[in-house]
Amino acid sequence: MIPIARPLIGEEEKKAVLEVLESGMLAQGPRVREFEEAFARYCGCKYGIATSNGTTALEVALRGFGITRGEVLVPSFTFIATATSVVHAGARPVFVDVDKETFTMDPEDLKKKITPKTRAIIPVHLYGQCAPMDEILEIARENNLVVIEDACQAHGAEYKKKKAGSMGDAGVFSFYPTKNMTTGEGGMVVTSNSEAAERMRLYRNHGQASRYEHVSLGHNYRMTDIAAAIGLEQLKKLEDFIEARRKNANYYNEQLENLDGVRTPIEAPERRHTYNQYTLVVEERDMLASALENKGIGYGIYYPKGCHEQPVFSTRDRLPNTDWLTKRVVSIPVYPGLSQEELETVARTIKSVFS
Ligand SMILES: *Cc1c(COP(=O)(O)O)cnc(C)c1O
């Protein structure tokens, strides 16, 4: 059995958790503070605000920039949280189509969706590769819009040597076990805007400015020191994790590039793809899926429906590239712990279907 994802937890994480447990300080404390500083530094940002998960981090980021009404432009081809967090913050998501080659936001469609009510854009660095940030940031500047990068799948990804999460007004990360690094559950906002960072800290913790002094509406979206202790150790290993993912992706590229009926993912110019997912585009997806199942190989369909088609939103939008991709994408195991033998099994199984 080869699962679609498998987090790598070592002795370092176990030891760090044990230390927290023995300290008696389990909730948000010194480890969270350290993790925020280390992660923000890694991203090239001044401030980190740790939260309970990536979904709450998205809401916190939006609220930090006052995006609590109006419209927010989001790709439809993403995990549902990108869009629902906009609703939780009080605004309305408007869905934008993606580019078929890179799976990320299409700047041309983005321009068409801007209205007088538009307040912000959330580009998603899907599968670990950055959206076209130059084009998106220029559109944002021209229209005076806030940009919040959904980098939940893109820890360590780069665009023109800049780290994911550091290019917009804020960047948002998730530490769910399937991501490039994990804390079990966890999230983080990074930003270099000190006022926004302060508002985010307040919102995360009941609007509490000092003990039992609540200056604004807030929530309990805090991270625990247990999670942060895991995160600090995972962060030390992140570069190695990413290099292993890139190596695995290269192997698949070599093996699968020239197969008829299979499109391997591209690394667009001036990007560092971190391959949180290695995603093929295939015409015969059902056939491939059953071959993988027969061999006990996990796979994922991210995502079988655009957000614009989910019952929770049920819009009448027409997003042709999103609809086309949702019928054809399939992601295969690419995580760092895969053995050469497992990689070969996956490649061989796919080749047996398409040659
Ligand atoms: C994982 C993910 C999220 C949400 O993160 P959680 O930690 O699961 O709440 C948001 N956006 C994208 C693109 C994601 O992949």
C-alpha cells in the first residue's frame, strides 16, 4: 500500500512535544512565539501570526486588512476554504478561472471580474507552484486592491527568487499533515504590515489587548505550544523535504513525459515548484484510477468540482478551464518518504495504462 500522503515525523518532533508536555504550558506560549518568528524569517516577512489551521489563518488575514464586506476575487479551482474564509470574514467570493497549464489564477479573467465592489484578490499557489504574481500585483495596484496569497500548499515555493507568502500584503499557510510541513493542525499568516499584524493578533485571541481587556471582536483561533514545537522541528527539515519532492517529481517527469494521453506538470519560468502535489492531466482518468487502486496506490483528485459548482455556493458562473481540469486532474504520491521502489511501482503502473 502506497498512500497519497505520509507526514515525516522523527525523534526530534517527539522530543520537542515531550518537552512541552513536561513544561505544563500546553496552549499558546513561548513555542508559538518562536515558531512565528522563525517561519516569518524563512518567508522573508517581518511578522508571523500562528493560528489553529489554514482556514482560520485566511479569515484572520482578511480581517487584518479590513476585508469584511464587498467582493474578493478567488480562483474556483482550489480547496473550498479559500472561498469560505471570505464569507466568514463578511465579504463575498467572486470566482476567477485558472490557466490550464499552471493551474493558477488567469490574470485575463481576473481583470474581467473586477467591479466597484472588489476589495481584494486571493491568488492560490496551487500544488506548490506560485501564481503569476507580477501580473496579479500590477492589477491589484491599478485597482487599489489588497492581495492575500493562499500559500497553504506552497511553503518554500519561489517566484523570481521571492518566497511564497512574501509578495502580497500577506501570505497564508496551513500545517495540515498532507502539506509540505505539518503541526497536526495549524496555520500561519505572514506579513510585513505591523498594523495589520496587530489586528490579526487581536482577532486570533478574543480581541484581547491586555488581560480581560477586549478592545475588538475576536475568536479563539490560537495555536498550541504542542503544535508549534512540532512546527519548529519541521521547519528545520523543510528545505530537505522540498528537495526530495522535487527529486521525486523529476523522476516522474522522466518516466511519464512522453506517454500518450498523459500531461505531466510544468515548472513555469522563474518559479521554484515545491510539488506539494504532483498532478497529471489525463483523458482516461477512471481507467488510471482503477489501475492505481488495483496496485494499492493512493491518488487524489484535487478537485473534482470548482468551488463555483459546490452546493454551498451554487453559482451560475461559467469557468471553462476549471470545468475542464476538474474532469482530468489526478495527483499521485510524491512525498519525501517514498522509496525508489515505490516510485518505480507508481511509474510502472501508469505506463501500463497508457502504452
Ligand atoms: C489546506 C488548504 C487550506 C486550508 O487549510 P487547513 O489547515 O486545512 O484549514 C486552504 N487553502 C488551500 C489551497 C489549501 O490547500
